Amino acid sequence: MYDLFHVENPLPEQIPPFSDDGFLFLQARHLLNQPCRPLHYFALLDSKTGQAVARCSLFVRDGWTISPCAASFGSLEFLKTIPNSALDRLLNYIIISSKNLLVTGIRLVNYPDCYAPRQAARLRSLLLKAGFLVKYEELNQHRSVDERSFEEALHANERRRLRKCHQAGFTTQIWEKPDVDELFTFIQQARWRKKLPLSITRDGLANLLENFGDVCPVFTVLDQGQLIASCLGIRVRADILYYFLPADHEDYQAHSPSVLLVESLYAYCQQHGISLLDLGISTSQTVRNEGLIRFKRNLGASESLKLVFEKRF
């Protein structure tokens, strides 16, 4: 019924199609764009269709097999209908193959639980049963998107800030052909000011915009043409938009244009049938950023876990 599949450093045509609308970061186009090598692609194939019904990609780096190399998450993706017995076979195959590479162990960064709650719970159980341990429990925050207005779920303080932005005449728009240097410098300065690490290089940003521009629009807030806030909105799946690399101008902190920025993402989600706006993690290796957590809660965010698993050999 299901066949195990493994290929090292595959060509695009060697990666079998997935049977569902899967996550961007596990698609061939993104996997092959991630820089680490070797890449080991594992899948469980439907023996009738040849399509993958479960998949996981591991990169070798620093003596570990890891998933992902350069993305928000990797780990194991599977259809709801796949029995645990079949997934156990795949996990065991991945573990044995990794041991043969003489690495220290396997590290998997899971997608946030809110993306697929039942599958996330199953995956946690399967990984623990296979001898993995939870290395980090990151706190992820998101807004569910429906027909209600963005403002309806806001805390009173954020509602005032949003109205202040509208009264100031700030506008929002998608930057159709962003200037990479200008955007990177803007993001970099905002991160330095807030003493936050920058998880992407200038070339990495250029690569993202060039190769994934169709699923990664750049959202902006402008004051009479001046850039005062920005972020990337990554279409992780047809129904999920990920708020990535938010940045704002230091002269506009009193206005908090990021609230207006998130409102524009929420409106985009409504227009494009996206039901979940992922606002990202608010911890770093479990260390809480209380200010960021509070800000997202004031935006009406709900919380879920994003787990990082390890298995040492």
C-alpha cells in the first residue's frame, strides 16, 4: 500500500509530487533552494499513484541531520488519513538512514501546532515514541481570519493607535518591485534598534524575493511616500500567511504603524481566502519576549506551541 522512498541530493524531477496542498517549506522548489548539502529526501509513497503521502527532508550540518536548513520549519508532513503504523515505518527508516551517516543525531523543527492541530498532536506522539525529546517549546501567536473586522478583536490601546495612523493619513500598499538594498537596510536598522538578531542576509533576501515573489509579497506602510513600516507575507500554504521580518521606522514609534501594517495583512487574508495569519514566535529558545507577546495579544492573537525535537544517537 505504501512504499518507502529515499534519495540523496535529488534533482527537481526526482522529488515525487505531494498528494495534498502542502507547506511551501517542504516543496521541491524551496528545499532545493536551501543551501545545506547533502540533502536527504524521504517519503512514503502511495503504491498506486506514486505520489508522496508523507515526506521529510534532512540536511547534514554541523554533525547533525536537520530539518530545515533555512526556513521557518521543516520536520515531517503527512496526510490525515495515513495510519500511525505507516508513519512509524517512515520514521524508523529516517532514523536508521541518519545513523548510517554517522551524525550526532536528528533535529526537527515542527510547524506551529495551530497549522494542523490534530496532525501536530499525532506527530508529537510519534516522535516521542521513536525516542525524540522536546528540545525547545517556542510560543507561537496567530490571528484567525474571518468576516469580522480586524479592529473588532483589538485591545483598546491598539485600537487607538490604529485610528491614530488612519488620522495621520498613513497608507498601505504592496511593494510590487521592492528595492532589495533599501528594504534590507530598513529591516537591518529596525533590528539593530531593538537588539534583535537578523535571520537573513542581503543576498538571502534578494534570493527570496527573486525566486518566491509569487508567494512572498512585501507589505508596507507609507507616510506621503516615505517607508515607515514593512514586512514580508509568506504564503506558507493556501490558507496560511506568515508575517515575516517586520520592521518600522524609529521616528514613528509613537504612532505604532505596525498595527496598521498587520491590519493590511489581515485584509489581504480576507481578500484571498486565507484563514490563518501567523504572527510568528515570541520566544527564542524558550526565552520569552514579554513586550512582543503583549503586543501580539493586544492584536487579538491566540497562542500555540512550535516544538523543536532532537534525537541523539
